[in-house]
Amino acid sequence: MTIKAHAKINTFLKITGHKNGYHTLLSRFIKVPHLYDTISFVPQKCDKFTIEGCEDVPVESNTIYKVYKAINIETDFFQNHKVVIEKRIPSGAGLGGGSSDAGAFMRLFNEVCKFGIDTSTLAKIGSTVGADIPFFVYNYDSANVSGFGEVVEEFKEEGFNIELYTPDIHCDTPLVYKTFRQNLFDNIEPKMFEGWKYLSTKDVLSKVDAIEANDLYKASLIAYPQLKIVAKEGWYFSGSGSTFFRIK
């Protein structure tokens, strides 16, 4: 019982507002086919919910445990199975590793235990734990994501190769958003990019540079000035970083 939890990139990410303490956005999420964690349910007697492979994160703080509790269905399944994670997606990299693990876990748990929870309901449950989780529950190759992350609309487009470059810099997502709010929020112009959701990724990126494509890039540069040293010409920035990407 194993499932792949793919990384994502944000080919563009634009902040549209701020409400109830959280930012709203419009972003294109793309699944990265060649980079993924694996989540497995392995038979073993357990006296409590057990996760192996993320020992640096307390179980109660792990997004997988949080979505397990959010699903809130009584089952003895995890008295007889442990969750084993094989990590390949770096953390603090803007690739959605923790959220992807949670979304993949939800899909596998729902399937194996035959709960019959429909995808939209599963995504809604996931959204109570993390803003990016709904995208990973839907498991689209490409999607426009808006609102707080709970609105996920599949976007059909031609496939392309994705090249990643992740420097040895861990970007803290809450700090990047806080930096954006304090320094850059007053400059947002939602009407300037509202049509981007209808354009292919290649069309959008042909019109803008890394700063214009991702509102969080400038905030990350303020919070982590060392990013300026490792940035490469012609590469774009995913999420709150620190991963750079280009497409072919």
C-alpha cells in the first residue's frame, strides 16, 4: 500500500488580498513528475499512530497526523499499520512537500479503508489543515488555485519538462508572507493579472520575469538576501522558495 506524493511548483503566484489573517492568491500549480515522496502503510502492531521517516518533526505536528485527525473516522487500521514516509522533496523549498504528503495520505487512507469520501469533500477537509493540501488531494497535473488555496480548477495544457535548482537555503513560509504583508502588500494590483488563469504557463512566463511572476519572490529576497547570490538568469521562483525552476 504505497502512493507517490509529488512536489509542485508555482509557475506564477500573485497575491490578491488579505482576509481574516490570511492572504488570498491566484496561482498556477504544476505537478513535478520526477520528484516525489512515497507514503506507505506497512503492517505492524502499533499502540498509537506511528510515522516513520520524519523523526525531526513531532507526530502531533506532522501534516499527515493532522489530516488523519481531521478526517475523524473511527478505525483500528493504524493499530495494525504504521505510516512510512520516504522523503525526497526538500523542506523550506517552495515545493509543497508536507502538503503533498498530507494530500497523498488522505487519498490512500480513503481508498484503502473504503470510506467513499468524494474528492471535493476530502479537499475541503484538507483545507482545514493547510492551504496547499486541496491541490494535492485533487492530484491534477496543472491547476489554477485561488482564494486561500481551497479553489482548485484543473487547467489543461501541453506538458513540458521542469528543471529544478534548490539552493541550501531554508525559506520559512510564514516569515515570507509576513515580510510581504509588511513591505509589499500595498503595491498589489489584482486587475493587472486576472487574465493569467486563461493563459498557458509558457505564455505567462514569456511575458514576465521572475519578480513579476511571483509576488513572494521579492519578499523572500528581503527575508533571505543570500538568495540574490544564488539566483540565476532566466530561472523562476516557486512559492515562498527557495527553489528556482525553468521549463523546456
